[in-house]
Amino acid sequence: MADPEKILLADDEPQILALLSEFLGNRGYTVRAVADGREALKAVQEEEFHLALLDLGLPGFSGLELLSRIKEQAPHTEVILFTGHAGMDSALQALRLGAYDYLLKSELRLDNLQAVVVRALERRRLDLSNRELLANLRRAQQELSRQRAQDLSRVRRLCEALAVPLTWEQLFHGLLNLIWESIPFKVLGLEFRGAHKELSLEAFHRQPGLNEDTVDRTKAWLKERFRLAAEGLPDPAAPPAERPLPEVLAAEARAGESLALVAGGRDIPFTPEEAELFRILILQGEAALKNLELFEEIKSLAIRDGLTGLFNYRHFWELLAHEVEQSRRYQTHLALLFLDLDNFKIINDALGHSRGDVVLKTLADYLRTALRHADVVCRYGGEEFVALLPKTPVDQAVKLAERLRQKISEMTIPLPEQDVQFTVSIGVAGLTPEMDGEALVEAADAAMYRAKRAGKNQVCGPDATLGQT
């Protein structure tokens, strides 16, 4: 059984220190609790910690100073900062210094903290796993160098290419290019399907002068082999006369529900060394595919709200900065909807928080399907949601908000205790030349509060109130 993961907890408030120490200890972590920055730095120098939870306002060293020193002395230790006071400058500085997350004590819930701790430790494990993988690849390269120097340079190029963050297209085009450069094929192709139907890719290389009939037969042959592999069916060995080319190499790479099939052919037999090199390149591609799948999963956990699956508060601000910059550059409209569930505390008090969560998820699912693919819906916090509407004038955004408000007011959620209906108040704002992203949010938030004061179940634009209770 693996040893418990070690967590350093630093806070000058005894109650918080005791509460978090007990909470984390009960979940199987080994916790070392200290009350100031100097004790925390001494602890880091004495032993290795998987994670450090640091209060921003520590005596001795501030949380930011301690973060910087920890990253110098123990770069593999993930750090989460928490503070009693919100501050974008401190949050941005913490993230720039390498902190995994920045949490507010006033909004801190133990289940949310547990989720953040789990994700931070998972990222550390992933990073160390990637480092171990790269170390193993380097050792494999050294072994190959004693056997075949020419093949080594090609494998090294693949390993270096796969050691950086890649998109799906970069991964498979890079893999196909390296195979094409390493082994003489007449035609080489790849078919890929990811876990999501929209994630698919096909690519081909061909020698100049190869007739179209051979290319078409190779593509059809590859698609049929891919279909059989995707359905888990055996691939009957076709006689040479039925192959698109007399000699063929083919291999698949899998990661979860994702599948890639690479195949190529030529007229003369492949040597054992060429077949082995082809197998090695595919295996390295499969390792990269698994890492990319895991990276995408971890990235999704970091930017999405755990309850609703929508983008979370932190990622919203990143998206907002991008959309504001795009709006400025291309001189397009940008609107923002700020939605708040009316009387949500009454729902929670009457039916319980689990039923309140059902309401939040129902609203999130509706917003996800009711808005355009280009629109960005986020959970801002609690019962508040925001929607970024690129290329949308504010008057159109107000009309859209009214349609959303009315549809939401007509929704019914069947629960065991009773059917539940709910309403929202929506504030609408449009980006103006003098605004930045923060001002746009403030304008939409202010409009939402005007809708609340007007009686709730309302839509308020920058100047007017629309809708009815």
C-alpha cells in the first residue's frame, strides 16, 4: 500500500488550522500544520510535501513569498493559496508564481476544498508520470543508439515532439510525418476517432505518380480495417491479390474510447528492422495519445464547475479577456447576460440542498442547449450564471434574455416531494468603447440587481426593464 500523501497546512488562525487538519487527516492525508511562514519554510526544507495549503497573510513570510521559495526549493510541490480577502492582483500573481489555485475563505466549503485538493494532487501525479515517461524514453533512446544510430534520431524526434502539449491534429500529423520520413512507403494513411463524435481525423501521404486507383483502394481498405477495429471484430488476413499494395504494415493505438489506425504499403517486403521501427513509433504515439486524453480530462476538471459541468468562475475571466480582445480587434459587438435564480434560498430551505442542486443543474442544462455554440455559459458562483454572447448587439441580447426568462419561468421540475417551478432575474450589458471586461461584468450585475428590485422574474438592459412577473 502506498504511503499517504503529505500536505503542509499553514494558517495563523488556530480554528481554521484545527478544522482543516482534522478534515484532511480524516481523508487519509498526512498533515503537518504550522502557524507562520518561517515554520512552513523550515518544514519544506526538512521533508518533501505533495501539496501545500497556505494562507496569504502569514506572519514571518507572506503566502506569496512562501510560494516563491517553495517553488525554488521543491518545484514538484503543488500549492493552493487561500485568503479572507478577494484580490485579482494577488490571485494573478499567485498563479504566475506557480500556484495551482487561489481560494477565498468566505466561499470555502470543505467538499469544494476536497475536490481542489484531489485535482491538485492528480496534476502532480500526472506531471511526475510524464517526467518518468520522458526519463524512460531517454533510457530507451540510449539503448537504441548502441543498436541502430539512424533509427535513434527519428525516435528522438518523435519523443521530443510528443513531450510538449499538443492538439489532436498536431499529434497525429506529427506522428504520420515521422513515420513517412522514417520508412519508405508508397502510401501511408491514418484514421482516428475520439470519444466524442466530433473529434475525428484522417490523413494520407502518397508518393508522386502513384495512380489514383491505388490511393482510393488504400483509403477504402484502411476505412474497412478501422471499422472492424472499432467494432472489436477480427481482421481477416486478405491475400496479397486483394490488398491495395502487395506489402502492408498496419497498427492501432488506443486510449479509452479513442482509436487510431495507421497503415501503409509498398511493392517490396518490409525488413524486420522497418517493421520494428514502425511498431515503436506507433507505441510512442499511443503513449502520447493516452497522455493527451489524460491532460484533456485534467484540464477539463480545472476549468469546469463540478456540479453543472459549465465553465467555472476562474475560467470565465480568462474567456472574458479573450472575447473583449477579439471584440476590440475586429470591432464586433459583445454582450453579457448575468442571471440569478430568484428565491433560491427558499428552495434550498424547503426542499434541501440536494434538490437545490437539481434546480441548478436543470437551469445549466437548459442554458447550454438554448444558447448558440459560439456563446459561452459559465457558473459565476452559487445561484449566479453568466453568458458571453460574441457578435451580439445589446438590443438582441435583451430580446434573447427575455425569451430565456419566459421559457425558464414555464419549466417544471418533477421531484418526489413536489413539482418545482422557478424564475430568474437577468441583467444585460453590452461592451462599449470605454469599458474593460470588469466594467462589462459590473454593468450586467447592476442591471440584474435592478431586475431584482423591480420585482424579480425580470430582464433589465442597460437602461430599461423588460419582461413581467
